[in-house]
Amino acid sequence: MKRITFGIDSPKDLLVKLKFDAARFESEIKPYDVFNFFITASVLYEWITKHYLDSEFVTNLATAVKNNKGLEIPSIASSWIADTKCIPNDAQDYRLDIVNILNACWYTANASKHYHWYKSNPVKSVEEEPQINDFYQYFFTSVEPSLYLEINEQYYNLSQIKGIAIQFYSGLIEHLDNE
């Protein structure tokens, strides 16, 4: 059977779709747009791991995401987050936020697709306001109006999620294409 792609053939093409999806909730948060963003971000990760299968970087990335340990990603990934307004605590290594966001997108997309949150899911809540439970969250959690997702005791709003995801994926694909 011939492969059907709708004009989206590569991770680079899917990154363009991710940016399109993210731009849809710049001014107003609509559930369909958020759903599409999380699904696209999740699928982009899968496509990257398959398209760049022979890359050592991708192998390390997959291990880091699976183990939920950002510091297993090569350190160059931190340099891809140039606009640090999306980082809740810019004093910590950005790779921790990258892994949080990749996992948040994957788990949220799966829960949305299958209508079920797994108990092992590190995403603990999706809320319209963050619940500040400790001093760390008090100092490093945005409180602007948005939709918030809590993963590994860190709250991210949609602006932060899209900022981290788009910058990381853009840098990653450029890096992998030049390997």
C-alpha cells in the first residue's frame, strides 16, 4: 500500500504543523487547539526517534525520556532554548524542563486519545490555576491566566510548554540534520 502523508513527510514538516498548532492558542485557549498541539508534539517525538534511528543523540534522548532524567540528554540541548522566558527556573539545567515537557506531551496525548490516565503517569494535574504547595512552587510557578499542567512537582502553563517544545524540537532537528 502506498504511504499516505497529506504532505507531511518528515519531522521537519511535522515541526511546521506543531508551530501552526501552537499559534492557534496565542490569543485564546480552545480545547481543540490544545489537543492538536499535544498530539502533534507527541507524534513528532515518535517520528524523530524513527527518522533518525541511527543517531546516538536520539538514543540518549529516548533513554532520558524513558527514565525521566533530563541530565541524560547531551548538554547541547540546553543551548537550543534561547528564549528562556518559558523556563520556570532558569537557574536549573534546562534539560530537566525538556524531558518534563516531552513526557507531559506524550502522557497527555495518550490520555486524551485513549480517554484514560495511567497510574504511572508523571502528569499529576491539568488545571486552570496552579496549586502552589511548597516554597519552590511559590517562587518558580507562573500565575498568569492559562491552562497549567503539573509534572514532577513542576507546573508549566501552555506558553511555557509550547516555548520549550518548539525551541527544543527546532534545535534538535537542525542538529540531527547536520550530524
